[in-house]
Amino acid sequence: MNDSQSAVIPSLTLNNGREIPVVGFGCAFGDWTGKDEMQGFRPEESWRPMTLALEAGYRHFDTAFCYGTERHLGDIVGRALAEGKLTRDELFVTTKLAHPPTPPHVAISHRLTWDWRKVDDLAARVADDFDRSKEMLGMGHVDLLLMHWPGTFENQDAGFAKEARLAIWETFESFVERGDAHSIGVCNFTQSHLDDLIEAGRRVPAVNQTEYHPYCQDPELLEFCRSHSIIVEAYAPFASGAFGLLKDPVISEISEQLGRSTGQVILKWHLQQGRVVLPKSGNAKRIAQNLELFDFEIDEEQLARIDGVKPSEAQRSAADPTTVL
Ligand SMILES: NC(=O)c1ccc[n+]([C@@H]2O[C@H](COP(=O)([O-])OP(=O)(O)OC[C@H]3O[C@@H](n4cnc5c(N)ncnc54)[C@H](OP(=O)(O)O)[C@@H]3O)[C@@H](O)[C@H]2O)c1
């Protein structure tokens, strides 16, 4: 394990003054890119990649209750903690709660997702899941806790959706007060979902984690988040490997000019525009490569050319959050 490597990964400052490393390792394993072939999550695939990521110098890990990888991450990190190779304060661990069902889920995910409308006491359910998350991770507090989605997909009741979000957020705020979560944020929130929390006078989320890559850009959402000091985390920074993004001709040309892989160019485009990135890879070479981002720059003209590959309609590897009330 190379501690000096972790030291060179820069951080951004969250709106509560805490630091977040700009590159985190994506800990969701499985296949969710084929819209009709959702296979659910496959945590059993995570053992080797997450071990390699820790060895390569990642100290920021992005998992979730529904990924089923909290236990695996807890074991891998726990071993390093036990062997004295790592201390808890070197790590930045994110988990997420309150993922609605996205059928057809096979594997384990159906037990780890739930329909917000069918839960009598949302606060109690979230608190129970968080207890289980912390138990699986075995690291005491989590550094960042995220509401995984703004609501349940089929819900047609806007009033319910807004109240449910507020109830979950209030519970998250209580976790911060008792020190179990150092920071709290949201995922897949549109400007309107964010407005609901902000207008209710609640704690402003530290982070909005959302699908973002050259084929799925939303400059208005970026600007809204910037104006409220909300850090945007780009999930699926490579579009989960779909749509031919990693072979895009414009990005390929820039990658040749810079002598870097298209993956590195995409990650650097995100970083230079102020987003945290959460790349996932199962390949040792690419796991390491996705951290080698701090000895080159993309110039303004090249950045603008990458902006320009934006299609007229966003291509998403995950569900469209604008469909959630
Ligand atoms: N909040 C949410 O709702 C949400 C939703 C989706 C994802 N996420 C988070 O975001 C993380 C990343 O998203 P993701 O897992 O969907 O996909 P991703 O990181 O966008 O893409 C992963 C794919 O890119 C390939 N890849 C990785 N590095 C590469 C490189 N340098 N060059 C070429 N190909 C490369 C991988 O192949 P190899 O394995 O062969 O390298 C894999 O096929 C997740 O693990 C999760 O933590 C959050």
C-alpha cells in the first residue's frame, strides 16, 4: 500500500468545511446498462477490484446499501486497518440509503431497495438501514451519506414525494448531529428536488451525485449547484462503458494529442470543471490509470471540444431523475 500516493489526490472543500478527495472508487458491481436486461448488483465481483483500488492508493470509496458491497469494503479496509497499513482518518467512505425498486432486480438488490409508498415509517426504515450499513462497514461514522434517489419511480403524488424527501432528510440531519455521518447529500436530484429542501430551510446538501459524462451534460444543474455551494459528483463518469463514449472520435483525438487514454481525458475533463469523479473498473491497469490524472492538463479549446460532443438528448446509463416527482 502506498500512502504517498493517497496524499497526492487533491480534495475539494464541502459547504460544511470538510474535505472530499476528488477521485473516489465506484463500488457498484453488476450490469445496469441494458435497459431491458437489468441484472441487479453483483457484489461478489467487488472483492478483487476494491482490494486493488486500496492498494493503488484510492482512499475515497463510493458504495451504497443497495450495492451489497458495504460488507466487502468493510472487510477489505478492515484488514488494512487491522494490519496497521491504514488509519480511519485517511479514508473517505460514502454510502447511500433509500433506493427505490427498479425491477427486474435479480441477485440481492430486491431485499435492499424499497418502495417509499409502502413504508409506514420512513424515518425508522432509514435509521434501521443506516444501522445495518454502519455494521457492514465497521468503520464507525461514514464520511458522506447520500439519499440515493429523490423518490419512487411510479409515484404520481407530488405532495407525498416532497414530504417523504423531507422526512428522510430530517433523519439524515439527525445522523449528522449525533456524529454518525460527517456530511450528508443527495443523488439524482434535479433543480426542483433540490429547491424543495432549500426552500424548506433545511441543511443544504453538501453533494449532489448525478449521472454526468460527455454524453449526459446539464450545465444549468451545474450552475444551480455551484450557486448553492453544492459539489457535483459525476457518477458513471464513463457512461458505465456504454454508448461508445470511450471511443468517441473527438475524445480519441484529444487523447492522442495528450498521450493519455480516453478514460483519463474524460476524468480530467470532469476534474477541470470542478466535479468529483467516481470511476469504477475491474481491471488492475485501468484502476491505477484512473488515479494518474494530476500531471497533465487539458487546454480550454480541448475542454470546449469535449463539451461539444453533447448529444441533443442526454444518453443515460441509469434512470432519468427528471421522471421522478
Ligand atoms: N448514485 C447513483 O444513483 C449511481 C448510479 C450509478 C453509478 N454510481 C456510482 O458511480 C460509479 C461508477 O459508475 P459505473 O460503475 O456505472 O461506471 P463507469 O465508472 O462510468 O464505467 C465503468 C466502465 O468503464 C470501464 N473503464 C473504467 N476505467 C476505464 C479506462 N480508464 N479506460 C477505459 N475503460 C474504462 C470499465 O471497464 P473495466 O472494468 O474493464 O475497466 C467499465 O466497463 C459506480 O460504481 C457507483 O459508485 C452511482
